[in-house]
Amino acid sequence: MASILTNWCDGNTYNVVVQSTGGSCNTTAEVMTAFAAEAWGGQSCWGPTGDQFWCKAGDGCPTTAGIQAFNICGIPYTSATLTVSTTGGNASSPLLYGLMFEDINNSGDGGIHGQLLRNNGFQGSSQSLLAYAAVGSGASISIDTSTALSSAIKSTLKVSVVAGTTGYVGFSNEGYLGVPVNADTYSNYFWMKGAYSGTIILELVGNYSGTVYASKNISVTTSADEFSYFNTSYASTQSPDGSNVWRLRFDASKVSGSAIWFSLPQLFPSTYHGRSNGLRQDVGNFLEAMNPTFLRFPGGNNLEGQTTDTRWKWNETIGPLEDRPGRQGDWGYGNTDALGLMEYLQWCEDMNLAPVLAIWAGYSLGGTSVIGSALTPFVQDALEELEFLFGPTTTALGALRASYGHPEPYDITMVEIGNEDFIPCATYAQRFTPFYNAISAAYPNLTIIASTANSNCLPSPLPAGVWMDIHHYLTPSGFVGSFNEFDNQPRNGHAIFVGEYANTNFDSGAQIYWSNLQGATSEAVYMIGLERNSDIVKMACYAPMFEHFNMAEWSPDLIGLDSRPNSLTGSASYYVQKMFANSKGDTILPVSSSVGFGPLYWVASSTVFGKYYVKLANYGTTAVNVTVNIPTASNVQDAANLESFTGAADAINQPLDVIISPVSTTVIGSAAGGWSFLLPGYGVGVLTVNPA
Ligand code: AHR
């Protein structure tokens, strides 16, 4: 029974249907006209989709008194029939669901990058002995700035030994709040300088228990004149927790009253695709399971620097690690840049991702815009980066790339100029244009992406073919209200890239800590809107992608971990991304329906192999009985697969406590008779109908 809602702006979100004819309800046109006449904050307060209106809690909502002028009839539906057409529709972008990565929350160093020891090159703006401790009585440690490993790694660890000390002493490193120690094979590297000939003991040890999980003795002979490099590996047993350290000890009697120096100690577990200086295998596999199609990197803010000089510099992230100085990242900690330009591209190659390479665009976060002729060296620098990536090996930069192990030019088709250059809007057009002109002249086949879609910030006209990057950090109602954001986007060649989005706040405005079910469902609603428009919306990626749980500057994040075994955790949003990216069709199909959008949202697609997908999100609190008919589908199986999840609106996944993840069920039906199933409130599902 339809009921008249008199107080639908009471801070909650209601989905309401405006009766278009009959009864005592107002027509859509009447309500629209009246809404337009009100100064209620316009789209920030309400949004129409066909015959539906919803009001978002918060600023500018109409007062109860204001809304009582209308008879808006809420008809909560409990069943919906969707009829999918097998003809018509739009081609869907093959790249739609990808990844955005920057080093934030120790997502690179201490996160996806395999190297587990922290502060190993004393990089960043403030140097300290963070993560290190002396081991054994008679040993002390300090940072030595006079015994450089290289012109890039200027500070090294000095281990001094009091005269007369015996036994084995040295130093430990606790990694990123603990070294994850698993039953695995670890690769260990370090540089050492000092007159020493004897045994070095390398160990993985329980910090409090003292349990030794791995131990390896190597014989070394080093001189006081230069650093020597060591490379070894060893097996470890499983630690029950994350409170572990890596330890290096040497024979104190041979260094009595003297010192030895160490630099760039590195410890890697198994890496993704077995790469040296690679990604963690567990994290790589977890991301690969999402079936992403592209990787936007290296930022985000972490591209930009607080100053021009502290921007991410591509040429300082390549080559041997001892030649990479690292930098003070934009999220409050030093970056080693061991995960550098070529490692990002290795990641892309191993995960079959199209790179979206961000180029510094003349703005640093401290507020400086470089414009006019001052920008010329930076445009030149971008061209050199591209020459390094694409140039034949007959060029100096192409040869450099080859000498680092990649003689083939990289397969990169997309370059983004800057990050979020609606800040500062005023200078972006002046900065974008020189980069655009130089890059497109040298590489006319590259797709160039502007870092904003705000026409006030872009050159006018925007050059043909330029894509625009849009970011959204919204409330759940914000995402539901943006469901139709691109329905009327001009199809004029300027495609859309939603380069960052996430539900970050409750409707009340309070910040959420970690993606909950209501937020993830709202993202699913938005993603359904993106997919419906995926002829023009080419790519979309959640951000940020990753956090170390105890080192995060920004939450929520898509996935996270800490040093404990099996702590790698996907948020509710991760599972939405995974479900949607693993069920992407080639063509978006027209659907006719017995109800309007809200609370149920859907998009249907088909693949060239005769598969059909129907993605659904129920943003209401009550279940909807859904029937999907595909009456003209031929040769499809009666047994369809429904992958779905639901739970309490505020349910969240936590490390070692994943409560939201999809389950698969079989739904028996037929193309003509349809497939029927229940989609609970705050539920997300994908129905897959397979070819016979
Ligand atoms: O994703 C976190 C930050 O949000 C990004 O670094 C920046 O682009 C945006 O403001």
C-alpha cells in the first residue's frame, strides 16, 4: 500500500516514488517544478532518477514543512521483474575496473612491496634509528653520515663494539611494526664495510619469545675500504604472531674496540611472479583475484611533493637501489622508492594491467604552481621519462632502460597530466597545455588524461580526445544520489575516468573507519551507474587501495594488512570490486523493469561468448524478490549462478575477522521463465547465466 511520507528529510534516506498519475499523489512534473522553485541546495540535496526522488540527509535539505506541500507516495517494493533484451545497448569499456596505487598508509614500503625491513636506507627528511636496535652487550648503533654507501645512500648504520667484547653481537630491525614471519623462503641482502673475516648470523626471531624461526650463517670477508654486497636466502618456520625481528650478528671479538658499517639490508618473502625487488606474493595474488584491468600510479598526492623539489622524480626511482635516494613522501614518511617506475611497470606486466602513468604537472602541495617558461624543464623531464619508457635502444635513455633489463619499449597507452588539478584550478590550463602539446606531438597515439573534469580549470576548448579524471569521496547517500551522474554526459569524445572514489563518511558526516556494508552497497549502486554508462566511462578505481593497519594516514582503504599471519584483509568494498570486475560484459544490454531504480539498482550485460551478467544492489533495508528474464536468449543453461553478500548495514571486515564476503548459490530457471531469487536489504549480487 502506498503511504504518504510527510517527513522524508528527517536525516534518514528514503527512496520514494512519485506517482505519475491518479490518486492524490503529485505528478513528477509537478514535484520537479516545485523543487526547482525552491532554494534547497539543488543537487546536493536531492536527485531525480526517472520517477524517483531521494533526499540526502545533511545540508540544504527541505524542511518537513516544505515537503508537506506535496503528496509524495513512498511505495516500498518487495519484488521486481527485470527483462533483459539481447539486442541493442552499448559497448562497454574493456578497462572499466582497475586499480589506483600510491604510497600512502605505508602501502608501498611496508605494504605491497616485498621488502620487509624498515628505514633500511635512512631515507626521507628526518633520519633516526627507527626500527633498529643493538643486539648483544658491548654493541651500540648509530647513524653515520660520513660513511656513505653511494651518492644516493648517504647515511649508513655504524655498529660499534666495546673493546674486550666477545660472543655474537649486532643489530636488529623490527620491520614495519613487526616482521611477518611465515613458513616461506626469505631472500636477504645487505651491504657491509669494515675489516672483518668470519661468520655473519642472519636470523628471524620472535621479539618477546626469543624463538628463532630462521637462521643462516654465512662466511664473509670485508674490508675497511669499501662496502661489499651479500646475497643469501633461507627457509623459515611459521611464527604464530607478528612480533618478530630480523637480526644480524657477527663475532664481536673480531671487531673489538672498533666498528663495522651496514647499509640497505633487505629481506623479502616469496614475491609475486618470483621477481627480485618484487611485490609480496600474497598481496599480488589478492589483487590479481580482483581481475583488475589497469593501474593508475604513482599518485595521488604522492606524485606531487610538498615542494617542486620533493616531487616524485621518475629518474630517481630506477636502476640499482643504492642509486635511489628516496624522498620524503607526501603522507608523512620517507619513501625508499624501491617500488619505482620499472617495478610499477613490472607489476602491470605480471598482472596484465594497462598502465595509467601520472606525470608531474607543475603543482606541488605546498601551493606552488610552476608556469610559463619556468615549466619548460619539467615538460622536458616528462619527455625524457617517456623516451626512457618508449625510446629505441639506440637512444641513450632507451639504452639505459635496456641496461636495467627491459630492452622492449613499455606498452603504455595512457598518461595523466597531474593529480586533482582542480586545486589550484586557476593555473591548470596553463600547466596542462605545454605538457599536452609536447607529449601529444611526440606520441600522438597516447591517450592523455586531464586530472579534473572541471571546465573552469581546463583549457577551452579541451583538445579532442582528452579524457577527464573525476574523484569522489562521498557518503552512502552521496553515491546513491550520483547513480545517474553520467546518464547525460555528452558523448563528445572526452571520456571519463573515475580515478578515485570511496565511501568515506556516514550520512551524518562522521568519518568511517573501514568500509561497511551500507557504504559498499552504495558504491555498488554508483558502479552500476558507471557500468550503465561504460561507453563513456572508460575506467574507474577505488582509492586508496591499501593500508598497513597500524600505519594508516587515511582510512577506509580497499585492503590492508599488518605483520600477523593471514592479516591480509579485503574490505566490503574489495568484494564489491572483485565481484563486479569478474563479471564484466562486453555489451551493456537494455532492461525493462516492473519498478523504478531505488532501492534496487541493476545493470545487465553480455559477453561475446554468450554469457549474461546482471549486477544488482539493494540499497533498501528489506529484501526484494528479483526475477530476471532474458526471453530471447538462446542456448543458455537453466542453472544460473548467483554470487551475493549481505549483512548488517554497519558490518565491517577486520583483520582475522572477515564477515562480509560473497557466497555462490545456484538458481534454477530458464530464459523464458526467468530466474528468481531474493536479494536482501543492503545486498549486492551478480547473476551469471552461462551459455549451454
Ligand atoms: O586517495 C587519497 C588522496 O585523495 C589522493 O592522494 C588524492 O589524489 C586525493 O585527494
